[in-house]
Amino acid sequence: MAYTYHGTSGFVKTGETITVLPSGLIQKKVTVVRQSVKNESLVLTQSAADGQLGGDFFAYPLPSANKQNNGFSQFDIVGYKKGTGGINYKYRKLSSFISGDQIKPRTTNISVEVGVRSTIVLSGGTQTTTANTNGDSVVTTVYENPSPYDGELFAFSENGIGFIPISRTETSIQDGMTFTEKVIYGPVVVLESVSSTYYGKFTEYITSSSVKIVRKVVDVKIEPVTE
């Protein structure tokens, strides 16, 4: 059965959806069709795909043709651009820390806050132009680092009361010597993990920061072991 093409030349848009992702990226999906011809390219170029998306969206990955049985080729184009939103929230989780006393070690359960944040950066970085000592222009590429959670994070005891740093005196015996240490167990915020997802021009980073209880030695006394 033969088909006759009616309408405009080039692409005809048949569908479009826009989704705002929690990380701060905006995703746009566009479906377009065009009349199939002999020896046509089965993959759109970057400029052609971006042109169909419009609005400063950048296509990724580049779409391949899906030839229909009606004389048309369909392209499903997906693109992204940076929005104004983003992830920045915190939650609590059960944790614990171990006191280092050799004679009476113990584990203490606590509740700590975990902060999660997203950062959208340009995958290829940003080019900046500076002048060197000779006055010549030098082009360098600057890459943006992922950002940690924006806010304060706290630790709590099992009954939900804010954690108060613990001062203790701990002892241990090594090589015939007694070590008496004055220590403080207190909270610090550490960057636990960083994950990334590549979207062509953009890269999405998700960072996770958490409160940890660390042991800090403030004074130590060393004496021979007495019988």
C-alpha cells in the first residue's frame, strides 16, 4: 500500500511533556515525525535535537529514528536544563559510638541527623579568561564542586535530648606502660557520600552528610605499670 505525504516539510511535533526533577533539573520530552526518505540519517545531530526541544534545553542522549510503516520516521527526544529548585532536606537515623576504654569499653546508641543536598553543574565546566604575568589571555576551565547540606545537623540521645559532649578518663596498658587519657566524645559533621548522574551537558550530584561522634584526646599521662 502506498502512502502520500501531506503537510509541512521537516519535523512535525506530535507530543511534549515537561517534568521538574527533585534535583533541580527540568526534563523535556518531545516526539516529532518527518517523512522517511532514502539514505536518511537515523540519528539526529545535537543542533537538530536541541532545536526541536527549544528553550535552552540540551538533548541527551541523541535520539535514533524509529521508522514507522506509514512513511514516517519518529524521533523521541529527551533534553534537560537547569531549574531553580533542588534537594536540601534532613532526616534522623539510629547510630552508635564506642568508647575506647580498654578496661570498660561500651557502645552507646544515639540518633543523628543526615542532610541530603543536590547540585547541578555543567559537565564540561565553565571557561574563564584571565591574564598571565606577560599580559596574555589564558583560558582555563573551572569545575563546580558538589555542595553539602545547607543547614545545621545535630545528634540526640536515645530519649531525644540533644547530645552533650562526654568527658571521660580512659586507661589502657601497652608494653608495660599505663596510658591515662582525658578524652572528649563530641559531634562533628562529615560528608558521608557523593553520587553523580550524567545528563550530557549537566551532571547531577547528590551529597549525604551526617553527624558522627568522635573521640578527641585532650591530655595523656604515661606511667609504668605498678604491681
